[in-house]
Amino acid sequence: MQEITPIILTKEDFFALKQCIGPLSSQEFEGQVALVRALNEAIVVEETILPCSCVRLGAAIKIRSWPDNRLTELKIVLPGQASSNENKISVLDPLGSALIGLCKTEKIELTAKGVKRLYEIIDVSY
């Protein structure tokens, strides 16, 4: 089993995410399952001590993806606020759940639709 690196979350985000995912059913999707695993290992801190370079709910982030070397700007939001027209992705999306709690310069590898991509967090703002 792959070891999970703990993510850093504020108490507010931790409880919002716990409420958002609710109990898992047999029909849940990959992003939700990954988020549940991450929450089980999360480091939960007061908002005042969370580094401003960490991705949390509402963060506007710039990421670079490989192998295409593409820059993308996204905002991580709760599922009801997601909008592809506004580049707002749900925290339950596989990419959203992979990025939440990580910090600027960190990288994450994801496989979607049979394509492996590496993502690097270039910038985080609020």
C-alpha cells in the first residue's frame, strides 16, 4: 500500500470537507475516496498558522502539468460551486482532492483516462 504524505488543513476546511464527503457509498468516485484517505492522515491547524502558500478551499492556484508543460489557473471549491466556465473545480474532483492541503512547489502525480500527468503548484493566492 502506498504511503500517504499528510496534507495540511485549517480546522474550518477539515470540517467542511468532512461534511461534504459524508458517508461513502459503493457508487463514490475516485476523488472522494482519495480525499477520505487524505483527511484520515491530515494535519489540522488554526487558520492563523497555515502557510499562505498552502492550497485550501477558495484558493486560486496556478499549476503546471507534464508532459504537456501547460499552465492552468484554477480555484478549488465545494462541489456546489464548481464551474468549468470559471475554472472552478470541486474538491471532490480527482485533481481538486489531490491538490487540497499541498503547498507551493509541491508536486503530485495523477492518472486519469489512462494518461499519467505530473502537476506542480506554481502559485497560490486568496
